[in-house]
Amino acid sequence: MALDKNISDRWHNSDILLLGGSAGSFKLLFHIVKILPPNLNKAVVVAMHRKKNYLSEVEKLFADGAGMSTVEINDKDKINKNTIYIVPANYHTLIEKDYSFALDVSEALWFSKPSIDITFESAADAYYDKCTAILFSGANQDGAEGLLKLKKAGSLTIAQHPEDAVMPEMPQAAIDISAADYVLRAEEIYELLKS
Amino acid sequence: MAGELIMDTTTQGLTTEQISELIDLVKKVHGFDFSDYSKASLKRRLTRVMMIKKLTFYDLKHKLVNDPLFFQIFLEEITVNVTEMFRDPLFYRAVNTLVLPYLSTYQHIKIWSAGCSSGEEVYSLAILLNQAGFTEKSFIYGTDVNTIVLKEARKGIYSFRSIKTYAENYQLAGLSGSLTDYFTTLYDAAAIHSGLKVNTLFSVHNLISDTIFNEFQLISCRNVFIYFETRLQEKILELFYKSLCPHGFLVLGSKETIRSDFFKKKFKVINQKENIYQKIGS
């Protein structure tokens, strides 16, 4: 596709890229982390649902594949550009106005901890219109409300095309409440992020 | 900031000014200081309490000033009381191998679980001590700001649903037998054996305003610092440092670290991943 100027301008003006995914999104997120140029000049936050106590190698896999340095978030870490931050399992991750992370162990939302909504909503309070947020495949409704809040704050919001998603519920929930500025297929998302 | 004004008119959320107003009010009326709490979490909790109790910002202010019973309920909703027995099983493995052998050399082992909520961590530690044969010579103090959760902690009764999760954690911590060996079954819940409660005490303590009350060999403060800004963390680190015996241990949550350069020099890292520290000096 030819990217319209509006979307690529807004992407280029963002300070932070927020990626939210659940069931069926791992391969896409992994691919994105690989193709992002190391001099992106933005911070990247990956909020992905996974089981607690599941001693996964997700962080290692991401770190090995990525061109940028990859870290699993610790509480009060400062947010730096050209770094990929992986939201830890069994915590919610919030973004503070001083561009640092704050963790939270409170109740799961949509049976999920991490909650994508919580990260997205707090990002809207800290970055206003300076985010690009993308919601990928998933089997529940997490992320939709957060994406709407980002959209209202003026950030660029994208939902993966439900036909293109392994589990369409999550992006569909965002589309249903008009939270997405754009509905794109994975290939189109890759093209945008590489541009 | 212009962006902020736009946000505030297009969403139902509390404004930064409204949050400051609530912080000031609670400080004045109840002497409880939320000023150095992590703001993003605090905003979520305040919004949540307004939703649950169906209060507007003005209702909330009114109740905080005029309803004497409301503050405890407010405090219970604002503070996060989510906890588990053997949360982060690998942490308990590390305590078992790195801390307990050291503690065994003391004649009396005093432990402080700061921010103990409904007591799950206190009883997890009590089980570890029991397995090591230290129950007789140990004492665990559980403290929290919230009197409602402390009542739960003293009961030591947990739902089957919770126990199921705790039992999985217990297995992952690599401990022998089963967690249910330490519980007596009730109808839809289970009670911790009274033998494990004997050497425990739960009481109110506010990390922000209260002071030293004993000397400890181990202080556990897990997933409390995440709600505090670093300046407040440093203040509480000083309280912990002073409350520890020489070579005493401090353990923080798995995602929490000592940020203060001053206190980095005052504690030796025993396990980086699980945030186990040992006091240097006296």
C-alpha cells in the first residue's frame, strides 16, 4: 500500500511506540522488534499477555532478535529512546509524567496482568499526542479502552485488521468503540514502522 | 500545559490539580500523606474508589471530611492489598538457600514483613522457618497501614480458590510436601495451622510516618516501593537500615531495586534478580 502522508507524519512525530498483544500476537510482535531500525529515535513498549509463573524466555527471545537494546521493565526505570521495554508478567505497568515506569500488582483486568488498558491509559496521561499505539490479535477486550483514551489525547491509534488476526476479538473490540484511527494488516503495519 | 487541558475536558479522569487537592485534604484531615506516592497508580486508585462507591469528586471530598468511618474504607481501596502466598516462587527458593542458613546462626530470628496486607507473606515465611526447624526461635511481625486487612491477616483464613494458586506457587518454590499440609479445611476456605500463628504478631504501622519499633535480622518489604516515588523510598530505606541488626537482610519485590546511591553503598547485593540485600556496617 502507499502510506498516506497523515499516518506516516504522525508516526514520525511520535516519541513512543506502544504495542499491545495477546493470544496469537507473539510472532507479529517478535517480527516487529526485529525490523525496527536501531536509530528509531523512539522508545518502544511491548505489553503482552502471558501466564504468571510461566518462566518464559520471551525477554531473551526479544533481546536476541532486536536491533535495539531490550530490557524487562523494573519499577521506576527511566524511559529512554532506542530501547525496547518488555512489560513484566504478573504486574501492571504504568507510565508516569516524568517518563518513567511505575509497576502495580493490583487486581487483574480482563483476567489479565499485565493489563494493556492500564499501560495505554497512563501513556495517554504522560505523552498526550506523542504515542503511536497498535493493538494486535487477542481473545479478550483488553486494550480497547486504553486505545480510545490515546486516540482522544491525539495519539496515533491502530488496530490490526480482525481478518488478519489469529484472534480477532481484541482488535475488533477497539474498532467497535471507534478507538482506532486506522485498521491495518500486519504487512501494512510493518511497512509503516519501517518507513 | 495545553495538552493537559485538552485531556481533562475530554475524559472523565481526575485532573492533576484535583489529585493534589485530595492529597492535601487527606493530609490535613487524616494526617495521612500520599504526596510521594507514584502518581499514575494513585490516580487509578482514586478513580477506582470513585467508581466503586459511585462518588463524584465533590462527593469524595465531602465524605473524606465529614464521614469519620469513610477514611478506613478509602484507605483500603486506595492501597493495593493484592498478595499471594509464595508469590515469586524463585524468590522463596533464594531465601531458602541464601538467607536461612545465615539466619540459623542467630539465637533469635526476628523478621518484619512491612506492608503485609492479609498476611500471606508472613505465613509463607513462617512455613519456611518451620521447615528449617526455626519456629521456636523466630518471631514474625506483620505490619500494614490498613486495619481491615490486618484483621484478615490475624485470621489466616483463605479461600480455596486462593489456596489453589498458593499451592502451585509452593510447588514451584521447590518445597517438600504440599501447602495444604499447613492448613485445616473449613467449608469453602482453609485456615492456617495455629502452630504457625503462635510466633506472629500483626499490627498497624505506617512506613511514612511511624518509626523504628524493634531490631530485625530480616526485613521483607515486597511490592510496596512500587507505589512510592524514589524520594520516599529513600526515606523508608533509612528506616529499614536503622531497624536491621548488623549483617541483617532486606528483601524487596522482584521488580524493585535500591535506587538511592547512598543506600546502594550501605547494602551488599546478595541476589540481584530477587533483590536480596544485606546490610553493611552497623
